[in-house]
Amino acid sequence: MVLVPLVLQLATLFCVAKLENEAEMLLLESIRAKKISDAINVLSQDVYDYIGEFGRDNPQRQVKTGDEKLQVFHRRHELHYKQLKDSVQHDAKLYACVVASEQAAYKTFGLIRRLEEIPEDGPDQVQKLRKKLWKDVRKDVKSILGGGLLEHAAQQKRIAEVDAEEQARLRELSRQLMILIAIIDTIIAIAVALYLTKTIARRLSILNENSLRLAASVPLHSPLGGNDEIATVDKTFHNMALSLQEAAKKERAIIDNARDFICSIDANGKFSAANPASQAVLDRSAESLLGTYFADYVADGRENVLQIFSDLRTQGDRNPVELKMKRADGTIVHVLLSAHFSKEENTTFCVIHDITERRKAEMLKQEVMAMVTHDLRTPLSTLRHIFTFLESGKHGKLDDKGTDFVHAGGRNVDRLLTLVNDLLDVEKADSGQLHLEKTKVALNECFDACVSSLGVFAESKGVTLDFIETDLIVMGDEERIDRILNNLVGNAVKFSPEGGKVIISADKSAERDTEYAIISVKDEGQGIPEDKLENIFEKFHQVERRSDSNQEKGSGLGLAICRAFVQLHGGKIWAESKLAEGSVFKFTIPLA
Ligand code: ADP
């Protein structure tokens, strides 16, 4: 569009330059023609003067040799002819005419010079010769201007006049051309400006409208054609809108298929949106909930919920809370409510997770635990006492077989009691019911007690059990520290080969502002694979043993209990091991 006026302007410039050039040529031509015509005129004027002076019909006057006027004439003629010849060089015809005139002039001058040499008052014969010469002079003088020189002068004059007119015409033409193009250019420029403004404004308004349509979820205008910047922006916008729609669709699918009840609550505490999971959680359809108050479905702690929503407005987020809600069939559902308040939308977004099953399972577990405590531990303890009495022989002597049975029974009851106690401890630790009774504990005494109680077991396995003396005193629950040590040392002996060595030791360490004792139990057993070093502290986690191994299978609870006890003391527990070289179990307890 911009190229059209530009091309027009260039074409005009070219035409005007051409016209100007032609006019210039005509000007030069006209100047030259005028010069030639003037030169011939001057020449003819001189010739007439010359004839007037020297070529009268009956001249009685003697032309004097070296006459001043004559000399001047001669010189002027010479000069005039030279100039004339210079200016007519381009025109061969004219040039020949000038040369002929010049020759005629010199011939005449030659005659006059001869006349100068003949005396005026000589004999008749001489006078006759003079007369004849004068006759020749008059005849030749005419031929100077003959040969068409005067016609040429008139012709050059005409040329000069015509060229001047043509020049004026060309100049006028170029002026008109310039005005015409200026007008056309202006019209085109205005038209182009109007067109561009109109199309750009229209396309921009479509872009703008598209953004509003996107916000209002209304289909967009079809993409703008072309490949200019606006079309590119529009294309990108369409792609973006498509991606957004896709993302929204996926999000919608996730929300619709979620098992959790996801909803939004408006500023008045009413449901403004809900997903289909409302049916499963509250036994109510999402549509039936819209516009109703959230608090109306809370079974317990209605005020608490209102408080939570009002707190959310200032805090934005808060930890999930447990609630009881009413289902349509009148039953109660336990839920975990996570909520987030959005200031921009003045809406609270909630995720409600049904934990009824979890609650039921927990209650069941508690019931089982209660049953284990009362209905299993008490009879087992009684059984243990009975075996102890039987072993003591106070109630009669048993034969060897009977003694073996009683021993075996006692050992099995012991294992059962340990398992029940371990289970109870793990459960208590998990539910936060374990409490420590902290006192100053001398580690040396704990080590000593542990070696004494497990010495027999170690000996039976051919394992050397020992400890390195220490004067470190920790702040902790002695009974629990003993349990940790017994578990770790028991494992160390259990997994040591015959002839192996188990050493208990303690070191001092500091972390941040607290000083700790690091207690280590080192064995020379088969070791633990690296990828299991973390897992063995999980409940019921055991490393696979070879089937031919004759180790007694444990419960997998020992290390889990150790970890729970150590953590209660604010310490850490970990294991370091090299396969076939042995393991070191370490835990920390704050120093007193
Ligand atoms: P349990 O000994 O009753 O199986 P633990 O929780 O005490 O349960 O131990 C878990 C597992 O960790 C054990 O089964 C054993 O595979 C591994 N383990 C524990 N201590 C040692 C040790 N000193 N050397 C080799 N493996 C060990």
C-alpha cells in the first residue's frame, strides 16, 4: 500500500526530470540558434555598411591603402567568421554556407586591396581597370550574403522562437504533472491511511472482544486471516484459549471423578459449587446442595465451623480439621475438612475427605488393644507364674520329660508375652500415649545390666558380649533405655556367628546447643544390605534370611520400638553395616 504512492512519485520524478532535460536541450538549442541568427545579422549589417562605404555604384573616391576603417572592417569580419564557424559546426550545410560567404568576403577584400594599389588619376586604361574592379567588387559583395546565409539567419531566428515556445510548453507540462501527482498521492495516502486505520482498528477490536469472550467462556471469533503481527497475536491467543479449555476440561474431569467432596462456599457460607462426590459423602446430589448453608450439614461443632470460616478470611489457609457431618439418611459421617480462602473470588474452597472407615478401623484397633491388654496379657502372666511354680518344684517333682515340657511351655509363654508387650508399646507410641519418666541415668550401669541379662544367651550362642566402660550420664527413662539396649544387643547376638564379638560403647557428641551420648552396639554378624538400612526400623520389617538359617524368627517390632523410644528422648537411631563384616547400631540420648 505504501509502495503505490512511492512508485507513482518515482515515476513522476522520472517524467519531470525527462521534461526538464528536454526543456534544457531546447533552451540550449534556442540560445545557439539565436546566437547564429544574431551573428549572421551582425555580419550582414557589416557587409551592408561595407558596401555602403566602399561599394557604391559610382564611387569617385579613391580608397586609400591602409584606410583605418577598412582595416577595422577586415579584422571584424575575420572575427565574425571565426565565431560563426564555431557555432555552426554541428550543421554541415550551414557551415558550408558560412565558408562560402567567407571566401566571397575575402575575394571582395582582395579586390578592394587591388583597388587601393591603383592610383585614382592614372591614364584611361588604368581608370578602366579601376572601373572594372569596382564592378567586380559590387558583384562579389552581393555574393557574400548570397548562398542562403540570410535565409539561414531567418531560419535560426524562427528556431529560437519555436524552441522558446516549446520550452515554455514543456515547463508547463511538468508543472501540471507535478500538481496532478501531488493530488493523486494525497488521495492515495488518505485512502491508505483510512483503510489501514479501519482494518487495524477492526482487527484489534476483534482481539479485544475475544479476550472478553474467553473470560466469559463464550466461543471465540474465528481466527483472523493474514500473516501480520495482529494475525499472529490472534493465532497465539486462540492456541492459548484452546490450551486453557483443555486444562479446564482435565481439571473438571479430575474434580468430577474425585472421591473427595470438593466444594466452594460463598461469602454467606452457602454452597456455590460442588462435585458429584457429595452423593457418596453426604448422600446428597451436588445440585441439591447449591444455595444451602454448609453449617446446616454439620452434626457437631457448628459454631466451631463458623469460627473456622471466619478465621480463614484472615489467615487464608489452616490445618485440616475433623468434623462430623449429617448424611441425608440421618447417619453421621466423619470427615477431614481442608479449606482455602481466595480473597480475589471471596470464596472458600473446601476438600472434604470421608474418614468414617478410618475412624471405624481405629476404634476396632483400640478395642483389640484393650482386649489384648486385658484378655490376653493377664492370663498369659498367670500362665507364666504357673510355669515358674512348676519349675520351682514346690508342688511336686516332675520327671525329666515333664521338666522339658514345662521349660518349653515357659519359653513360649515368654515369647507370647514379649510379642503382646511389644505390640502394646508400638501402639502406644503411635497414638502418643507413651510417656517418659526421665531421670539421670549412668550409661555404665545400663551396659552392665544388659551384659548380665543377655550374657547367658550370648554364651549359649558362643558369642563374646562385652562393653567399654563409660562415665557418661544421660537424661532419660532408664527402663526404656534398657529396652532399647536389650533389643539391639539381643539382635546383635542373634545375628552373630559362633565366635563373634558384640561390643557396647558410648561417645560424646554435640548437635546445635545440645550435647548427646552416642551409644553403639557393634557386632561381627552377617551385616544388613544398604537398601534395607532405613526400612528395618519400620514395623514388621525383616531382612530375608537364607532358608537354611537356624535363627529364630522374630516379630519385626524390636527396632520399631527402639526408634519410637529414641525419638521420644529427642534422639536419633540409625544403622551402619557392611555385608559379611558386621553392623553397628547407634542411637543418641541427650546428656544430663
Ligand atoms: P526381629 O529381630 O524381631 O525380626 P527387629 O525389628 O529387631 O525384629 O529387626 C528387624 C530386622 O532387622 C531383623 O529381622 C533382621 O533382619 C535385621 N537386623 C536387626 N539387627 C540386626 C543385626 N545386628 N545384624 C543383622 N541384621 C539385623
